[in-house]
Amino acid sequence: MRKTEIVPWTKNWEESYRKEEKLLNEIFINELVDIFHIGSTSVPAIGYAKPIIDILIIVKNIENVDVYNDKMQTFGYEPRGENGISGRRYFPKGKEKRTHHVHIYQIGNENIEKYLSFKHYLLNHPEEAKKYGDLKIELANKFKDHTHQYQKGKEAFVNELVEKSLRWRNEKNK
């Protein structure tokens, strides 16, 4: 059973992302539109995160991603298909000791904007990022042996932040 491990933010996460970004660029070279470091490890002001690097990849055609499953497996990634989110391809790395989560969407998918708006909102609103970090610590202490309860515990807060981030993005773009 995976444990909920939350640790202080470290710049090593950016280095880990850069290393993986290079590898993923090479794997998906013919499909790749863009690639981003997302999630709590990409926002220093959150202060704490699970030590798992979330990566967002945007591709030309989502159906073509399945062709790369074997290649991803050779680098330790487990192909999980949509894994509960329509239009996504998901690849965790590290089995029980996860190190990376790769989320792949086709250009134009609405989830891309949600991920990127969320990150940019927190980068521009450090007080909100800190609240999120505080919640993570509280929930991790409460649900150390129950990852799913930890995730469920932060769901409402994250959904509210996503809505705020989308409103903020729309206001900025006016």
C-alpha cells in the first residue's frame, strides 16, 4: 500500500523535471506540441508536496500516443490508458515509490487550460498556494496510510482553486 508522503519543496524537483522533459521530448518527438512541469512540485510557494513530478504533455493526436507504450515501459513508465479521464493518456513511473506522473492530452483538450491556469494562478497568488500547502500537511498527517482519503480530503479545495484560476485567467485575457 502506498503511503501519503509530503515533503518540503526543493529546487531538485525542477532539475528532475528538466531531465525527464528531455527524455519525453525524444520519445514523443513526432507527436509533441508542448510539455510543462505542473502540480505542486512546480509551485515553490505551496511549500510542500508529494515528491512526484507531474508532467503535462500536449500532442497532435491522442490516439497515436498508444504507439509509444512499449518505449515508455522501457524507461519505467506504466501505460494506464485514460485511467478515468476521457481523452487523456496517463503514465505513472516508479510503481510503489512513484517519481513521475505523465498526463498527455491532445491539443485543444479543455483539461490543458485547467492544469496551466491552476499552476499560474498559484504562482501569482502565493497566499492561496500556502493555504494549499497547509492543507496538504494537515491531510497527510491525518491520512498517512490512506492515499485515497488524502486525495478526497483536498478535492473540494482544489476544485475551488481551479474555478478561481479559470476566472482569473478569463479576467486577465479580457
